[in-house]
Amino acid sequence: MSILIVGGSGHLGRRLVRLARAGGQTVTATYATRRPPDGDGVRWLPVDLRPRWTSVWTAPARRSG
């Protein structure tokens, strides 16, 4: 069986990738910024699901008091 793990390079995604590979699954996983190293039998695809404006917009600072 083939499985796609969106966010495979993240904290939870890395664990899911390992579990799926240990279970004999064919795994394709995505990453947003840094490509994980090869050699783990996973097909890695660059995918960033954030809207484009989120990378340039930051929330205003909250005022205390």
C-alpha cells in the first residue's frame, strides 16, 4: 500500500513516516522548508500549504497593560 504523509518532516510526521516504513508501506511525504536526508526509502516532495501572504505578514505585537 502507498501512503502520503503531509508534513512528514515535522515532529509528528517523522514518527508517522518511521511507523509506515516499518510496516512495509511505500511512503511519499512532504516538507515545507528543509528537505530531509535521502536514504530512508521515502519519496520527499516540497509542499508548502500556507497561503503566500503568511510568509510576509506578521501579527501586530500585543500591548501590555
